[in-house]
Amino acid sequence: MIKLLRVDHRLLHGQVAFSWCHTLGANAILVVSDSVAKDEIRMKTMRLAKPVGVKLVIKSVDDSIAAITSGVTDKYDLLIVAGCVADAERIARACGIGSLNLGGTEKKEDTTKTLGIAIHLNNEERELVRGLICDGIEVEVRQVAKDKKLVISESDL
């Protein structure tokens, strides 16, 4: 069962590994990243950051979609972490996920909207988020699980 789909440019770190896993009761983390899935050093680093007793899987976007839609992940209480809005949007749409947590995105030169203190969106990302909202997918901002959930509306973008 998918517990949370999260965007976090840092992927796996303390907030994700401990705060979110503990609060959600997740026993598996799926890190979705085309670049990390091809980089053995980054994969080893991520494995060091995972909580004891939690399974960690690192896959490309396409392989993640295939795994989720095949049902192979159904036996896990799964936390999915994507490094960018575009990857998370693809996962949400392809896998029928009804909500998306925005936890952290990098501030970029072309940032046009900031939500909270850690979400920096450019125009393309704003359109992706707007599309999700228009299609009935809840988009919310929280860095850590104990933060108040801030649901984003079209007018926020």
C-alpha cells in the first residue's frame, strides 16, 4: 500500500528516513530517480541513510511505474520519494496516486513561485502541479510529518 508520494530534491535524508517512515509506519522506501538508479556510489550512500528494518529500493521512473503497477509493491507499506515534480507527476498519474506531498525542491534561477520555505517552483512545475490539482489529485506542502498539512489550490500557484 502506498503511504505517501513525496517530492524531495534531497531524496533520502533524516526527515524522510526517520520522521516520515516512523509516522507513516512505512516498511519500504522507493527512491525514484533516473540518475541515482545509474550511479552505484549514490545508491550506496542512500543505503547508509535508510532506517534499520526498512527496505530500500532505488529505481528509474519507468521501472518504478512498472513495479508499482505490476502489484509487486503491494505487500509493502511504501513511501515513494521522487527528486523532482516532473517525476512525481508521472508516478502519480501512471499509478493512480491521489495525493502528492511537496517536501522540498531546489531554488533555481527560473523559480517563479515559492510555497512555504522549501518549495521553489518554476513555470513548468507550476503547470504540472496545477494539472494534478485540476484532475483531483491533492497536492500538499509539509517538510516533516509533524508540520501542519497545507493543501495547495490553483490560486496558490
